[in-house]
Amino acid sequence: MTRIEHDFIGDLEVPENALYGVQSLRGKENFFITEERNSQEIYFIIAFAYVKKACAMANKELGVVEPKVADAMIWACDQLINDTEKYRDQFITDWLQGGAGTSTNMNANEVISNLAIQHLGGKLGDYTIVNPNNDANFGQSTNDTYPTAIHLSCMFRSNILIKAAEQLRDALYAKAKEFDQTLKMGRTHLQDAVPMTLGQEFHGWGFTLNDEIENLRDAQKHLLVINLGATAIGTTVTAAPGYPELASKYLAELTGLPFKNSADLIAATSDCGAYMTLSSAIKGLAVKMTKICNDIRLLASGPRCGLKEINLPQLQPGSSIMPGKVNPVAAEVANQASFLAIGLDTTVMLAASAGQLELNVMEPVITYALFTQMKVMANACDTLRTKLVDGVTANTERCRDYVMNSIGIVTLLKPHFGYQVCADIAKEGYISGKSLHQIVVDERKLLTQKEWDEIFNTQNLINPKFVK
């Protein structure tokens, strides 16, 4: 069964019980690009409902929307906020769409209007009771409500990402403490360098993640500056006097977030700087994640013919042809998530640069890219933590053997004998295969056993004493 709805394009049949209307359906029929609907991002629906609720509250207070209608729309928004799953299938537009998000904005307006109509005892589609354009969108434009909803939903999503990254950081710190006495060889250029602990390596990974967590928090500050009430281009046309300030105040109160309108609404309506800042911060996290995963895969290489300094949890058989093979799949998938997030940053930058005059019509693809970035990176952090870091163990003896058989530890002798002598010792060890102990103590008698033990005891290798 269907009902007939009308817009200035013409008539269209809408499913009889649908909360969406003619303009939502046109958007669905016109844009079939990602094959993913806005309804797949629950926080976007919630954010839009908060924005529309704040707008209705402001318009009610200013007396420009009938109180009974405003109250019904506020009730409808509460339904979307508190029981989002029930209404997800009513948000039917594709993420990518022409019109700068108009189809999505009207989808929200129609759903809210029809819920309000039902609440008032009317029939779905009877827009004489509550009208999607005249009531739900009063004093508004896609060009201010859509980006404001993006900002709010990005706050929700980035909080989830930050929490996941913090949990991964803390898991790395926990392993750093567990491995704080596990001596291993540090490497530069994939060559032996000087000793360190496995704990120091894990702590370094956690610390570098913390930098990116702070960058994400800084990026969130830009999301708190909005253009609600700017309407079409920032001049506040059709909005009642005082509406922009009141709507943003209500949004802040409803969400508990310190939203404020930009000092220049015209600039804010066309500017995509907040999106670029957020995407760049996500990319930074992805770059750090990639480096960590690469390091982990290298240190776990083996099991017989690689470094094998650490053991990773065995998650699944690794080959359809090689029996017994196990791959570092958690690190590999986190790598791939990072690559995707890094690539999507380019999408955000290109779209942000494509704005013209008073509007950037490419916000839909920016939104899609940002949500995808945040979702895959949060999941990657969780996967790496639960499937790998929490269960990693150290091959302590193997790590120590690498150190004591390394040419690199000759660096600790440099303060005693100088660069040239140590270089000669290293060269002899490399060519002959002899250990440094054999060359320095047994053959050249440069150190006694006691002196050797003092220099190369574990604590001095971990925290070398300064020798002038």
C-alpha cells in the first residue's frame, strides 16, 4: 500500500506506513553510489535529532512556530534520540549525494514531521498538521543543520576512537612494565644498534600513540564551533532575530558539549577546516599504528628463521597449503585499516578544497570519509589490543642471546678505547665470527673479566652509565 505525496517536481508514491516522504524518496532514487545509507551510522541520526530539537526549542521560545507543533516535533526528536534503532530504517538516503546533504536534511525533516503528526493524532503525510519545510525546517537550511549534525556526530565518533586508542596505549604500557627487565637489541637501519629493553620498545609505542590521542582531542575543539542559524549562506535569512544564538545554546545544553557559533557565519558556512583538522589527526594515528604493526610483525618473524623476539597469540591457521603456518593477522588487518584511513584523508582534503564561493557542496563525501576513518581505526585499535597486545609474550633468552652475540654492543666500549679501536674490534668480530668477549678479554686483554662484567651487566646495558 502507498500514499501519494507531492512536491514541485510532481507526485510520487510513498509506502503507506513510511515516516519518510517524497523528498527522501527522490534522494534514495537519485543517489545509489555507496550502497550504504545514512541509517548505518546511528550517531548521525542521533546528532540530527539533537540539532532539530534545539531548533524547535529555539523557534518555540521565539514564538515563530506554534507551541503545539513545536512540542510535537520535540517529542519526535526525543523518539529518535532514545529509540534510534526503531527508526533507523526510515533514513534511506545514500551517503554520497548531490545537493550538499539536502536529501538527508529533508529525510530528517520528514521523519520528524510524520512522527509529530502521529503524536498529534493525524495521518502520515498530512503536512497541513506539521510541515517538513515550514515547521521542521523553519529558520533553517541544509547548509547549517547538516554541518552542525556532522560536527556533533563526529564528536560522538571521535570519543569512541579516542577511548579505543587510549585502551590500546594502556595495554602497551602494561606490557612495557611486564617486559621492563627483558634485555634486547635495539636496531637502526635494520642493523644492530645498542641494547635496550623490550619494555622500552613497548613504552615507546604507547607514548607515540598518546601524542596522536592529544591531537584528536585538539581536533575536537574545532568541531565545537558551528554555524547553526546561518541558514543558506551565513546571513541568517529566514531565521528570527536571536535564533542562531538561542539554537546553539540549546544544542549545548542538550548535548552537554560547549558548542558555540562562529564569529563569522558566512565563513563558517563554506569552510571545512574542522573536518581537515580531524581527518589529519586520524591520519596521524593511522601512521603511528602502521609503524607499530610493522615493528611487531618484524619482531615476531619466524618462528625458526626470523627474529622471533616476541610471540603473538595464534589466532587462526595461516595457509591453505603450508601446514602449521600461523600469520600475524591482527597486525596485518590493523595495517590495512590504517592504509584506508590514510587514503581517506586525501578524499577529505580534495573535497574540502572543492568548495566554491559561499558553500562547499562536497560535505557528504567528507562525512562518509570521516565516519569510515573513525570506525575502522577504532576497530583496529580494539583488534590490535584484544587479539595481539594483551596476549603477547617475550622470548627472553633469545632476546638476550642477540644482545650478547651482537657486534653493536661494542658501542659501550667507545668511551674506554675510542672510536677507531672499537671499529677495529667490531670489524674483526664481523669477519671472524668471534664474540666481542673473546676478542676484548681473551685475546687482546683490553679488559679483565671483572671490568667486562661491570660494563656489560644487565642494568648498565639498560641504563648505561656515563663515562667521560
